[in-house]
Amino acid sequence: MPAGFALNARAAIVGIAGTALSAEEVALFRATPPLGVILFARNIVAPAQLRALNDSIHGLLGAEAPILVDQEGGRVARLRPPHWPAFPPAAAFENLSAEAARANAALLGLTCRGAGFDVACAPVLDLRLPGAHGVIGDRAFSAAPAEVARLGAAWVAGLQAAGCIPVIKHIPGHGRAMVDSHLDLPRVDAGRADLAADLAPFAALAASGAWAMTAHILYAALDPVLPATLSPAVIGQVIRGEIGFDGVLVSDDLAMKALRGDPGALAAQSIAAGCDLVLHCTGVLAETAAALVGCPVLGGRAAARLAAARAAARPHPLDDAALLALRDAELAAAA
């Protein structure tokens, strides 16, 4: 196990119930430590409370235990005014310069780092396709793969410059889904030729040093039986093979209704399929415990991938005021 992580950390990122670690959570994490934690609106009240919570997580799980937050901008943001600045959705940057997108992502990353987070679950590299379910919508940069790749690369670079690890999602592509995977399992019947467009942005960023988050989607042309998160064929042949992604691969939340089954069994199946880490977000103690038991101790290739992602996100000197001025000038001109 690399230095800075809890001894025997499991290959899991989990949610917690409240605004501080409970005694029961502390006992569980001491007995079966997750690699890290993801926080949601239910866990965040104010800067001082959040800093204390994140410090307590690091004190329990190790100084390098990743703490994640969904902070894309727009409607997906856990850090919000009045304590933290608002950020526009990804779609606002379509056809703007890469410099504006990079500046926005750097500012977003600085906000996350200042609040004690080192992993931001962004950017979305899914295509914004007409007629698809609105769960993606303006979270995506564009319908054009090249534009998504261009802005996604800028977003990743901006987050990394702020010292924040990005998570590109939802690999191999959520843009064609007609239902919300939070509520049901989407089935995509597009052929391989059409799916090539969905894969293209992920392939362009495969070597960026970002993590990637799987899609809970069944792609009939890739695996007619299993959704991507649980599919050795999709992960091995498509994500690792065709796309060429060799970074940290984390499942989307195993508690989403697209998947069915015991948290421990789903965790074990995801890891067996090729995920490096699983994500379980409910914060319900019994579910968290089951997911942790289903996960192996982190090690081997997954540990090396984690180290590479952290090395790619070393902070650079950044001028907040200059970044803000650049971003806002381009957004105003576009408006």
C-alpha cells in the first residue's frame, strides 16, 4: 500500500450520512477502511464545518485518501453560494476558446482544493445529443465529438493546474441514453459505427492523467447482457482496449437504480469486470459496510494508476483575478 493511505484500504469510495463522521462510521472505517470518501450537499453546511470534516477523514484514512465532490458547474454543484462561487454549466463554453474553459476549470479546481477536496468529478465527456434524456443536457459541452474533446482537454488541464484530479465521465458515453440511469437501466441500441462518436472524446483524453467514471448503460453492440460497469467485455475490450484508457477507472454509484443487487455483490462484480475502484454513495451504514466487504484491498496496477493521477495534478501558480477576467470576458461576449 502506498504511503499516505490507510493500511488495508479497500478499493472503494463511499458516502457518509451527515455533516461529521459518526461514531459508527469511524468504527466501520477503522475495521474496513475505504480508499476515500465522496461528499454531497447533505454533508456540506459551511466552510469551517467542511474543513473540519475533511480533516477528520484524512486523519482517519490517511493524508492522501481521496475526497471527491461532484462539482461540474451549473446544476451539478455541491459547493454553492453564499459560501462558494457559482460556475456556469459546461454547455456555456461551446465555441469559446480553450483558454476560457481552462480558466473556468482552474477556478473551479481552486474552489474545490480550498474546501479540502482533491478529486472533482468533472468534466462530462458525453455528447449532448437531441432527443436523449435530459439528465446530461447542458452538463455536456457539445454534440460534436471534436468540440467535446477540445473543451474537455482544457477542463482537465485547468483542474490539474489547480492541483485537483479530474474524473472524465461517463465512459464509454452516456449521451444516447433515453432514460436516467439514476432511475433505471438505459439500453443503447446504436451500432458500432455510431458509438465511435461517443468513444472519440474519451480516446482523445485517454492519456490525460484523469480518472474515468463508468456509465451504467447496456450497449447492445458491445455487450448484449451486462451494463458497462459490470462488463468485462466493455471494460477490457472497449475502455482499456479501443479507447486506450489506462488510468484509474471508478464505477458510477452502485446504488443507482440502473443496477440491481446487494452492494457487496455489485462491488465484487465491478472490480472483477475491470474497475479499479467502486463508488457507493448513499451513506447508509449497512449498505456501505456491505460494499466495503465486497471490495478487495487496493493494490497492484490500481495503486500505480492512483499515483500517476496524483502526479499529473501538481498545482501550478495561478492568478485568480486574471483567470476570472478572461473567463467572464468571453462569456459576456458570447452572451
